[in-house]
Amino acid sequence: MMVFAALLSGCTPSASKSDLNPILTIEGGQIQGVHSDAEGVIVYKGVPYAAPPVGDLRWKRPQPVVAWEGVKVADKFSDAAMQRTRNPQDGQYGTEFHFLNDDPHYSEDCLYLNIWVPEKAPGHPEKKLPVAMWVHGGAYFGGWGFETEMDGDAWAQREVILVTINYRLGIFGFYNHPELSAEDPDHVSGNYGLLDQIAALKWVKNNIAQFGGDPDNIMVFGQSAGGASIRNLCASPLSKDLIARAIVQSGGGLGDFIPTGNGKSQADFDNDGVELMNAMGFKSLAEMRTASAQDVYDAHGRVPRGIGGMLSPHTDGVILTKSFDQATYDKTLADVPYLLGYTGDDMADLSQPILNFAAVRDSLSTHPTYCYLFDRKLPDDGRACLKGAFHSSELWFVFHTLGRSWRPFTEADFKLSDEMVDAWTNFAKYGNPNGKTGNAWTPATKDNPVIYEFKIKE
């Protein structure tokens, strides 16, 4: 009767909170999100995309999600991957990005993701909203997908679904050993963190329609080691065909800014793993597998740097068959629009590597490559350890989370952040940071090596 009366009066009954937050069925079972503090946004926190990589699954490829009973209310972020505890007094980046927040709990049980969605999208696969999957940085041994500066409210309010992920790090994410390679179906080991990222991307492909997303329009983006991870995802035969656009922030262009092997074979990496095991004081892989995660992590922390090689993704001939550079030149790289950039006071001047990539892509692909420089020198109230437009400084702007920082940002900073979020979400929607009508950005080509600058406009 109430609906009938509303129709007679010419009014349409408004949707209730429960109507806008339906129970969804995804891999593993049923799930329901929670309303964000931002208007019109639902967030799903701590959604499993693989089985916990614990016990016998330590140093194995990610396995399917373990099913649950009932409705999982996704209202809490998960544990972050095992790593060193950070706090406000713990070095420059600890001060910058963890000034206001305690560290999360760390554990091996970390393979979870988070999703921010416009509230009218869940349960409506016909909406086909663009999707962006964020891969955090941290040199492959730190970070998580829900750090203070990372949030999807501003993205969802612009009709783009944002997904952020955790993945295995350090000794748990990139450890090689001959016995691990022998037990693997393809006889490789060490790329577990990269495999986690691929598993998360496949999960998004298979499940995001339930949240109103378009599984055929997934943008991947990341910064620092996360940016290098995007290069790996675009080069890997296991993931490159799942990607519609890609953004690399401070992750390099052409060249070995963050190398993936330097010509070493899987056997070389396995030998590094044996050396590392011995230096950690373990007698066998079996002993390492039965030790607690904290004991393994602490043992690795006592090993002098340089022993056992780098713990990071490498070309193994299967998961990553060739470097980003090789894939670019031989046209096996994901053939999609790219956006690459760096900050004014980054760890290196990346202008030439990203312009070199744009020039090569210009000759091999019809898709555009856009390049940018973030050159806002962040304001300081006297507490800053990091000065200028330092490495990672753009993250506050890309996620529109300046209000979470202790820095004295101005109205002009918030306008710059709006400009960046608009550009990133336009790129997710159209493969063009200008959107449908703008023309401020010009693709970088061999004959037009242009880099768009983000800075405060006086």
C-alpha cells in the first residue's frame, strides 16, 4: 500500500540503506560491505582473494579462497603481510606516512583486498563501471593496501571502483630454493608475491561484476615497487591480457631502475636461497617451513645485507618470461594505454626512461602513452624529515587524502589533488587523462617528448 500511495502522489520511494548494500555472492561465499564515511560510497574491507598462505602453503602458489558459511560482513581491514614494525619515530617514511596511525597487525595470513564502490553499484553487473587495482610500494618488503594515505572514497564518488591489495613480501614473498623449485609444477620458485598480485587481478576479473564493475575494463596502477609490479603484470603472460590500462608511478620506464634478474637463471636464484637458509641458521627447508613466521622473519633480519641476493620478482621463464624492456621491444607487452611518471625530488630522474618508453611505444602501438611530473614541494610546519616533492609524496594527492596528513596543506593543494584524481579516474574510464572533452594532456611520442607537470597553479 505504501508503494501504491507513493506512485499515486507522483513520488518515487527512495532506496533504503539495505537496498543500496545488498548481500553479494562471490568466490568463497556471501559478503556485505559497510557504508563509508563519505557520501554515496560502500567499502568492502578484508575480502579474501586466496587461501591463507600458512602451514604447508608457505612458499607455494596462492590457492583458491577457503569457503565460509553465512554472510561475511566486510567491515575490518585484514592483517598486513609480515614486515618490520614501523612507527612515527622509525625513520623518514615512518614519520611521513604513519604519523597519525599505529601499524596494523602483521601475519602470513595477508591475502586480502579492499573495494570502494559507488553505493548504487553492488548487485548491478549491468552498470559496468571501470575498475582500478592498486599495488602498493615498499621495496617488496613493506607496505599494505590500506595505508593511511590510501583510500577509495574520492574514486568511487567519480564512478570508478577502487581495489587495493596485500601480497606476500620479503622472505615470504620472494624466497627461492632448489626444493621449492623441484616441487613446483613448472620447476620455478621465488615469485610468490608476484603470483599473489596475479591471483588478485584474476579475482577482480572473476568477481567484480557483482560489485557493478566491468571485468573487461581493469586498470592496474602502483607506485615505487608497486609501479615496478605494474610493469611485471603488463609483461607476464599470466596477467597481461587481463589489463585494459596501466599507470606506473615512480617505477621506471625503459631501463633497469628496478631490475628483474640481470641475466641470472632460476638455478642461480635457488643457490642464493641455499646460502640465505644457511646464513639464517636453518638446517633444511622443512625446518624453515615448520618454524613460526616470526622466527623466520627475525632470522632473516639478522642476516647481513647482500647475502642470499635480492628478495624481489625475477624472470623465471614461466611467471615472468622476460623483462619489461624485452617485452616492450618485441611487442609482447600488454598493448594498452600507459601513463608513467615520477616526482620532482624522486630517487632518480626518470624523465628519460619514461620518454624512451613512450618513443618506442609510439612506433609499435596505436595506444597512447602519457607522461607526468609531480612537482609540488610539500608544505612543512617544521616537523618534516622529507623535503620537497619526494618519492611517494604524490600519494596524498592521488587518493585525495590530504586531510589525513599533518602537513599544512592549502586550498591550492586540494585543487591539485582534485586535478590528479580526475586525471587518474579519467584514465581508468577512457584511457585518456583528459576525459572525453579535455585536451590539456598530449601523448608523449618520439617527435613530441612532452611531460605534463602537476604543480600548484598561482
